[in-house]
Amino acid sequence: MSDRLAGKITIITGSGSGIGRASALRFAEEGATVIVNDIEKGGAEETVGLIAEAGGQAIAHQADITEPDQVEDLVARATRDYGRLDVMFNNAGGARPESTEEMTAEAYRTIMELNLDGVFYGTQSALRVMLPQKSGCILMTTSGAGLGAVLHLAAYGMAKAGVVNLGKSIAAEYGQYGIRSNVIAPGPMGSPGFMDWLATIEGGRERFETEIPVRRLGTPEDIAHTAVFLASDEASFVSGIVVPVDGGISSQYPTPQFALPDA
């Protein structure tokens, strides 16, 4: 254990699995007390158990981030149990690939509520606690789809692009009150769902990884390490930025690929 986040009270949404769970574990390793939020109670409790086994401090709180009242209760849990909130990591989200012309209004709203509205509710509730404190750090998870177009993810990309603007807006509006805001943009992760999709393509993983400059898929831990830095006092002058954690994908100019002639 280190102490980069010692004494910091942190909420991480969607931390019952994946990036959220990895971040909760790393935050606890660095000394933070973590309120583990997930819509699935079992996942949140499992994450808390893993943190406890490693000697960290955490509690589980089940809440649906698309419901404003539930988000307010989540943030109130921090102030009720610990008297403050230092870090709000709005991480929960999810994609639903679908062609734009076939997407129903209901499916569109579901995507927007989960990936944008929920982030706004978490940010707004956290601000109401952080402003009287005159301190706080807000983190948000966007996506590469929020930085550039991805086929069949128009609505998801719209929502994630909104997260980017929200993160910058909060930094500009509330920096004078001691509140920082930053956005993390994960690249392709080796998640079960993504790996299942790659398995449907001959040589899928190998072919995909050759398009990534560092030649590998990302891991939840890659995102967690970045989040720890941004939440720490080491990043006290870092606010209003978007950090692509994508193995260099966003550094490339998207030109068509073609085979060179034999020498």
C-alpha cells in the first residue's frame, strides 16, 4: 500500500466490475476510502470484499445512476458516513452498437441516460458537497468514440462527446473554488465482450493489435493507474483535460490501409 490518496473519500460509479472495479482496488491500495457503486448489488459487494482482503477500506452502495434521487442518496452516503467527498469518479456507462437508422427512440434515450445524464447527475450532486469544502476532484470516463466516429455507435459517441464538454466546462466554471475536473478516454480494452467479438474474426486479436502502436489491447488497470494520478495531489495543476489511454491510437492520422508492392 502507498498513500498517494490517503484520507480521500471517493465514489466510483460502475465499480462492480471492469474499469470501475480495477479503479476501486487501486484507489484503496493508495489509501482512499472507496464507496463502491454499481446497479448490481452483488458486483459492488464482491469488489468491497476484494478491497477488504487487500487491507483497504470500502463500502458498497447500490444505485442506478440514471435516477437523480438515487445519485443524490449515493453522494449523501459519503457525507453521512465520512463528512466529506474528495473524489467523484463518474465511470459507469455502456455501449449498444446499432445502426443509426434502425435505433429506436427508447434505445437512444437509454444510451443517453446511462452515458451522459448519469454523469451529469453525479457531477452536480458532487459539486453541492465540494463547493462548501472548496476542494474536490471530479473524474469522468468517456471513450474513443467520444473523440472520433466509430461505426454503429453514433448515439454512444454523442453521449461520450458530451462528457468531454462537461468535464471541460466544470474545470472552467469551478476551478476558482478548488475543484478540478478531468476526463479519461479509454481505447480498446481486452474486456470479455470485446474479446468475444474479436473471436468471431479470423486472426481477430492479432490483426487488431497490429493497428495499435503499442501492439496490445488495454486493461482496466491501465485506466485505474491514470485515474489514481489524476485524483492525487500530484495532479493539483491538471484540470480540464482529456487523457486518451489508448496505446497511441489517437496519435495516428486515419489514412486508408493498403499493401505495398513487392520489392
